[in-house]
Amino acid sequence: MTLLDLSRWQFATTVMFHMTFPAITVGLAIFLCVLYGMHWRTGSPVYLQMFRFWRRIFALGFALGVVSGIVITFEMGLNWGVFAAETGPVIGPILGMEVVMAFFVEAGFIGILLYGDGRVGRGTMFAATVMVAIGTVLSTTWILAANSWMQTPSGFVFSNGRFEPTNWMEAIFNPSFLWRYAHMLNAAIISASFFVAGIGAYYLVRGRVLSFARRSVSIGLGVAAILVPFQIFLGDNVASHEFPLQPSKAEAVEGNWNSGNTGYVIFAIPDQQAQRNIVQVNIPCLGSYIYEDLSCQTGNPGLDLTPTADQPTMLPVFWGFRVMWFASILMFGTILYATILRFRRKLWTSRRFHRFLMWSIPIGIIAILAGWVMAETGRQPWVVFGHLRTSDAVSQLASGEIVFSVLGFWLLYFLMLAAYVAYIVRAMRAGPERDTAPAVPVIAPMVMA
Amino acid sequence: MTMADAIFVLVLLCLVMYVVLDGYDLGVGIGTLFERDRQHRRDMLEQVAHAWDGNESWIVLLAVILNAGFPLAFGTILPHAYIPLVIMLLALIARGISVEMASQSSLDDRWVLAFGIGSLFAALAQGVVLGTLTQTLTVVNGAYSGSPFGAIGWFSALSAAGVTCVYVALGYAYIKRKATGELRAKAGRRGVASAVLASVLVGASVVALRGTAAPLNLDNAARAIGFGGLLLLAVGGVAITLVTLRPASRNDSLPYAGLVVSTVALIIALVVARYPVLVPPTLTVYNTVSPQNTLEFLALGIGLSLPPLLFYNWFAHHAFRGKVETS
């Protein structure tokens, strides 16, 4: 394990920990905004009850997302000082836009959203939920612009030892940005909808707060039913726009070491050193079909087309994609089955389906994390694809420093994750029954007697 | 004034906004460690629960503007101050989560304790980071290369104590503004003590700068006059605070305002005396600045966003304005 490996592991784990929370809160923020709007318009107490319950689930996840996001900003300078110094002129302002257009908006209004109930008017409350939702969406926009630039860099020249912007439109709207952005935003909403439906299903299984539970499951599955098929279309477009620019990633995703395989690899244990798969399971001819050759003669490109020094490690790229893909099939199957149940009027009586739905609470989060593993490990050995190697971008730190920070982050993040899961479980057990009380501030009373 | 200077002013603005805003909520957090009354600890925490998030945004903006505008400085200063910055991040995480957990579950007091400890470590670490800026930077081939604790010297200990006391004083001044009764009186008494201690430590630090690699540069008249004037303003701010922070004084908004004036004046005074050097020996505003194209984007994108940012920050405080019954 080299110091480079340690810095990479630190970044990978801290960024994945961070991503877990936006994967739920971006969608939940939009959901909260809709719920409060419905409550404001209709005056119906059910929507207020839902708003308060889901807000409690949202609150801690949002805070965890914020503080773990701050870490990422600093890590780019701490562990990747050369990366920061060389890409700062391009990436820096894009991240700056994220901070001013999203971070501040969220942070400024989250206090009102969380603690304003009963202290500010309903119009102000609604405005706060809208601002927080807009903030999370804008945040996704700029972060994806920055990351997409690292995947498919454009609009710059390399001079004076750094990336200097020449055309901001090209840099921001780089070739992969719009498709990846749509794909990510859609993913965040889908994962939140499975999260909401799953927690709703928990109450169906328990036979508690049925009207609340049914409405949550309905909304969750309804949103997913529209967005999951759309997501498969978006994902396909991400691949077709990004892969021509990153052939090495495409080769690693398909799991082939040489370019003659007309089948499609669904399972493989790659051996990078020997440049072959120890175990491999193919679906015959499917690989050729994907390349639009129904005669089963087109072999898929393999990693042999990329020089060894420029190859990504196949294992995380291959499996990152497979986990995302298998999860998406599972989600598609779930909504298909739910739709059938609904037409046969069995959606509210099928206990087994409710139980299954409950276990699929984290499915969207898993798919998002796996997708990012593929995107980021597939870009290796580059940090800015084709221009800056990860090994050249790392800070020259002492081993003691990195060991300290890796252990510090792991320990703290483990505790935080445990606290978060315990908190969600407790909030679920306590249930939304207590959220029906009118007008009094539910959380954190500001006026103490 | 060049474009580089304009962006540098933006960095400074973020720095002072961060120090006066997150300074008070870190200070309130540290104050909970010295508070024996359980209910008062809770009241103090509730005073920052809805605001810490917005206040902390300024340090994120500080980091990204530094990264965008002075990328070489960002890429060398952060590794230079690696250990204290990591401790700061760990402390800020623990503290942010503790605020939310504590205000969501009113029974568990361990989160309040974690909030206090996190605040203390964040403040100390920031003081140490400030201290590392007075230590000579070792750069080889355009990248930082120094020993892990090489950047932390005796001055760092002094500045850590100074920064922490300034935050505590800001925290108590804020609490006096927001609280009533017993908590208000306590905040006044402890606030005066911490403001005196902060003044002594900061004064000692400014004198001690002479012994570091980053002594004050007051060679020409303009610098000397600017520095002297700002220092006088800082002393005036502290004087106002010391008079009005006493529980007997009925003015509850001047103590915080006085400290804000003196903190901001002090930061600008130090910058006036060190400009354009960022870190000794050679890292300056001019040799780390981004290309023109980047600076223009920053000036436009971030500059135009500043009025709404300040509005959000003001509004977040405005929505929860006024005194809170605390005893």
C-alpha cells in the first residue's frame, strides 16, 4: 500500500460516504416542497403530517451531506494539492458557483425549513422548502459539470503548468455533462422514491398509520414508475456519449481482455496482472447485438486495445457497472410488478410485496454508489482524463499524516453512519403518529419556558 | 488595483464573514463546556442550531475561491497545514451532527457534550492553521514537501489559544444579545473575562510575530499608518465591548458589534502589514494567481452572487430574531 493508494482510499471512502446522503436528500427536498405546497393549498392535515415525518428523516441526512461535502472541498487541496494547483483555474470557479448558487441557498433556508414551523408564516415556510429544493438541484448541476470536465475535459489549454480556461461554455457544457447530469438527477429522485415507498411499506407491514403509509407508497412507486424507464434511456445515452471519448472505460465495463468476444460478460473475476479473467460467464451473441450486429460476428473491444500503463483496474469498473445495472433491473421489475398488482387491486393486500418493498429501501443508493464507482475507477489512471495522471496529482505527504487522517475519517464516519441508521430506525419506530399535532413547533422549540 | 487584488479582497471578505459568524457559534459551543446548568446548555445550543449551517458556508466559499483564484496557494497551504486542517474537519463534522442529533432528541445529553468538544477542537485547530502561515513553506518542484509537524511551531500554540478566546468572547456576546435572565447575566460576566483574555493573547501574538518567519512589514508610511489606524479601531471595538458586555449594561447589541469591529479591523491590519505575501518565504498573491479568464469568471459569478448570499445569511438570522426566554 503506497501513500498514493492511501490518499485514493481516503478520497474514495469519504466521497462515497458523502454521496450516500445526497442520494436521498435531493429527492426528499423536492418531495418535502411538494408536500408543504399541498398542505398550504388544501389545508389537509395528512400532508402536514407527512411533511413533518419526512422532514425528520431528511434533517440528519441533510446535515451529514453538508459536513461530509465540506470534507471533499478541502481534500482536493489536502491530499491532491497538485490537482488543485493545476486544475484550480477551471474546476475552482465551477465549484465556486456550486457554493454560491446552492450551498448558501440550502444553508440559509434549511434552518427555517427545520425549525420554522409555528415561528414563521406558511408562505415563508413554503418559500424555504422551494429554496432548499432548488439549492439541492443546482448543487447537483455544478458538481456534475465539474466532474464531467474531469471525465471529458474541453475548453482549456495546458500552459504555465496548469489548465487554463479558454472557453467557459465548452468547459462547463463539456461533451458528457448534460447526459450525466440528467442521469444523476433522475437517479437521485428515483432513489428517494424507493426510500419513501420502502419506509411507507414498513408501516403497511406493521399495520400502522395506513393512510399515511399508502400515500407514501403510492407517491414513491408512482414517481419511480415514470422515472425508471426514462433512467434506462438516459443511462444508455451517457454510455454512448462518454464511451467514445473514454474507450478504456468502455473496455473495462464490458469485461473483455481481448477484442474477439461476441458474447456479453455477465460475471467475471478479472486478474489484472495476467490480463485475463479467472472466471467468466457469457451470454452468447449479446455483445454483438449490443454493437448492432445481429449476425453475432462483431467482437467487443477489449482492454488489449489500451496500453497497460493507461488501463483502469477492471474489477471495480466491471462490477460497479454490473451492480448498478442489476439494481436497475430489480427496480424496473419492482415497479412493473407493483403496476400489475395495482391493476388487479392487490397492491394493498400483498403482504409479501410490502415486505420486499421494505427491503428495497437502499436499492437506489446502492445503484448510485455503484455507478459512481464505475465512473471514477473507469477514468483511472487519469484524474483529468488523458491529461493528468492520478499519481502525478497527489500531495507529497508524510505517511503519518495520511494514516492519521484515514483512520480519523473512517472512525468518525463509521460512528456517524451508525448514529444515522439508529436515528432512522428510531424515527421509523416512533412513526408519524406524533406529527398530527397542530401549530406547535415539533422540533426544537425555540421558546423555552 | 488589479484583478488579482479584487479576488484577494473576495477571499478576505469570506474570511472575515466566517470568523465573525462561525466564530460566535463555535464560541457558544465552547461555552457549553463551562456551563453547569443543563437547561442553559440546551438553550445555548438551540441558539445556534438554525444558524451554524449558513455560517459555516463561508469557510467553504473561502476554500473554493482560494482554489479558483490562487490555485497554487490552495494546493500548497493545505498540505502544509494538513494535520490541523484534518482535525478541524473532523471536529466540524462531529459538531454539525451533534447539533442536529441534540435538537432532535432532547433526552440524550452526550450530543451536547460532543457539540462542545467539537467546537473547542475546531477553534483550536483553526488557530493552529493560522500559526502555520507564519512558518516557512517548503516547496520542491511546485509541490509542498515538508515534515508532518514541521509547520506547527510555538507560535501556533499561542495563536490557537488566541483564536479560541476570540471565538468564546464572540459567543458570549451573542448569547447576551439573545438570552434573558440568569443566562444573559452569566454570558455578560464570562464574556468580559474571555474578551480580556482574548485581547491579551491576541496582543501577545501580534508582538510575537516578530520572532516568526512572517514579521510585520511596516517599512513605508502608508502601511504603518494603515496598520496603526486599524489597530486603534480594534482597541476601540474591544473597549466598547468591555463596557457594554457587563451584565449591568442594558445595551445587548453593542457587545457583539464591538467585537466584530475589532476582529475585522485586526484581520485587515495584519493583511496590510503582510501584503502581498501569503506564506513565507515566497508564496504571494501575484505568483499564485489564476489566469485572467478565471478571474473574470470569478468576479462576475461570485461577485454578482454576493448580495443574495449576504441576504440569505441575514434572513436566516432575521427569521429567528429577538430575545428568547431562557430562565
